[in-house]
Amino acid sequence: MDNIYQSIEILSKEKGIDAQIVLDAVKDAMLIAARKHFRTTENYDAVFDDKSGGLKLYAVKTVAEPVTDPALEMTLSEARRIDPKAEIGSEVRIQKPTDALGRISAQTAKQVIFQKVREAERDTIYREYADRVGELVNTTIKRIEGLDMVVDLGKTEARLPKREQSRLESYSVGDRVRCVIRIVDKSAKGPGVVVSRADSELVKRLFEQEVPEIYDGTVVIKGCAREAGERTKIAVFSRDRDVDCVGACVGMKGMRVQSIIRELRGEKIDIIEFSDDPVQFATHALSPAKISRVTVLDPLEHHMEVIVDDSQLSLAIGKKGQNVRLAAKLLGWKIDIKSEEEKRQEVQNAINLLSTGTPVADLIQYGLDEATVDALVKGDIGTVEKLGSMTPEELESISGIDEASVSRIQLAINGYYGPEYAEASGEYAEPVAAADMNPDMNPEVNPEDGGEAPPAEEAVDSSEPNENAGDAGSGTMMESAEVAAEAAPAEASGSEPV
């Protein structure tokens, strides 16, 4: 244990932590080793000796009369043999040999020291790098662990996971790479710092280094959307009217942006001028495609529709939808891209739907529920006219339409076409038997006027079918409406039966 303080100083400087933290860890390790070695319940204390540069171990006992626990207490006479100034209630220190701790105790002490040092080192790293998230750092590949890489930051190690690597890049041990600090984790088992080559912050930091106008604040980066190894879209804005923000980022003959592209191993970069107008911003963000027009569908939900020429559709969408995906991420809007032909077809279908008849949804105001309307639309019944031409059996064959739904449809159609249609279809009028009729209500027979009933041979037998009457149960709803229209003039003429 001699000259241990010198070793503590070397270790603390190497790990970049306070020497007192290491010294306290060594003291705790010695106390744990002493309890395991001596196998007693005595209280121990480790003290650093300035003269020898080592640590001394003491057993601490309290002076008491009488002694109830010999492991923790001692008599006054025994205490005064060690310390003549001892009194009742005072503490006496008894030095213990440290050479007798043994190899196993030394291994235990070593583990405790390493654990304490790691915790102190992790706290130091967290305090140093927690405020540096997003900062560009120069690192060196130290070793490769599976798909991940461990890089050297100088004072500590950092991890470069596979998910934070660019698809275009591959490295070997000893290569120097520039990364951004992505995460600083205090509770991680391995390196507590995670760096990235795939984060969009890397592109921002590279532009800040290459473009002086961004560094001094004349040009501001408003947003950046990136798919590492494929493409990046970065939106910039100039605070000075005399400074072209896009031209400043591109540089003379593209020197500035080419330098960044080389650093990113050939990744494509689109530099876009930012605009507060979402329509204009979307037009710029979807470059290199040329946009015909942009329509905001829902400003609250951030939803827009973009129309492009037929020849520009594939360019606007990009490879596997990458161009529109990055543009939507940059804007923060949902973007629907359609060609001129698709839009024309959509408008034509809407016109055709309106011109062919009344939408079936209009029956909602006549009492038809929305669930039945949805079932009819899914069954390709989009207009009231088509619905009226169907029989009840045909309606019940549609998914989601039952007998109760057919009754509701009948009532709604009756309300839509008017009372004549309702009377013809028999939905509201109920047949009344001749025997139940009130004689007082019969204009042909009035006892008070001395009238007589018509002869028996002239009476109409209601039990016999009418040859001219159709089968109301098998007819369509529109046919019932036609019957009502034909019957209306006869009833209005007021002619008496012959």
C-alpha cells in the first residue's frame, strides 16, 4: 500500500477525473476487503498517511463500562493501554495489518476501485459532452465491434452504430472521420457518447464550416431533410437582400457545395430557398421537378395537392418516392402529387357523377342514415335514380342492406319524390276493406235521401284481381311512381263510376 497516492494521481490524470474520487474509491475498497478477510463485525476506517504515501487500516471501538459487544466496545483499562487519554464514550483506533489482506481481498479491492473509477469517469464524460450534442468533432476509428465502430474522441471513446453510418461509406481502423455528437447517455454500459454520420445535423455543421455567410448569421439554415447516402434537401434563407442564399451555399463554380459532397462520399444535395408561403416553398422543395400548380387542401392539417405535367411526374416523385418524401419532411406538410392527366380524369369523373343524377347522399335529409348510404355507395349505387330503379330483392342482395334498411330506403325515396310516389307505392296508405267502411261516408248510399244501394250485379267484387293492376311487390320503386302519376288525373276529374 506504500506510495499508493502516486498511483492514484497517475490514474486520475489518465482518466481525467478528480484524485479525491479515486482516493475515496481506494478507501472503500480497503474497507470491503478488510471485512471479508477478518470476518468480524468491527468498524473499520482507512486513513491516508501523508508521510509514507500509503493507506493505514484501523479498527474503531468505543470505550464503555460494562462492555456489551466486544467487537464494537472495549473497557477503559484496555483503551488506556492504547491511548492514555481515553475516556468513557470516546473512540479508540486499533491499527490492523494491511499485508495480511491476501490475494482474494486484493482482487475484491481492485474490482471496487475499477467500478468507482468507471462511475466517476462516466459522470465526468457526461458533464463534458452533455452540452455538446450536435457539435462536429474529429474522430479516429479505434476498433470495430461487429457492425458498430468505436472511435476515439481524445479524452474518451464514442460509439458509431450501424444505424448512424452512411450507406456509401466504409472505414478501417485508423481512419479519421468527422461526426456529430448524437447522444450522451450517462447510464450506458459501454461508451456513453454516440456519434453519427447519418444525422442531418452533420450536413448543417459542414455548411457552417464551408459557408462564411452561414457562420456569421447572414444566411440561416431553416431546415434539413436527409436520407444518408442518397439525398439531402436543405432550406436556407438570407437576412440580407443583397446576398443570394443559394448562391452563397453553392459557391464559385460550386466549390463550396462540392467540398461537402466529397465529405459525404458523393451524396446528392439540393439547396432550396426558404419561403414563408407554403405554396412557394413546396414549389422550390420539389425541385428539380417543375410544378404546374399547388393547392392547399387543409391548412390546419397541413395537407396540399401538387399538380405537375405528365412528363414531370416521375421526376417529382423521385426514386422510390424519395424526392416527395424529403420535400414533405422539409415542409412538414402532407403532399399529394398528381399529373395533369390524373387531375383531368378526376374532375371528369366528378362531373359525370353529378350529371348522371342526384347523389344518394341527398337522401340523408329525408331520414336515411349514413351507414345505409355508405353501404349503397360501396355497392355502386351512387344516385337516387339508380336506387329508385331497383327492387327490394336487389337491394337486400347488397352487403350491409337488410329488410329494415330497405324500409328506411323506401321511406326516404317517398320523401324525395313527393306524396304521389308515396301513395302509389303504398308506403303510407293502408287498404280498407269494403265491409268496414262506414255507410255514412258512402256518397252513393244515403238513407236520409232515400237512396238505394246499387244492384248486386253492378257491385265490384274486390276479391277478383284486376287485370290492369300490376304486381306491386315485384315492381320497382320508379314504376310505382309512374302508376301514381297516371292515377292522379283520374282522381282529380271527380267522375262517377258507370
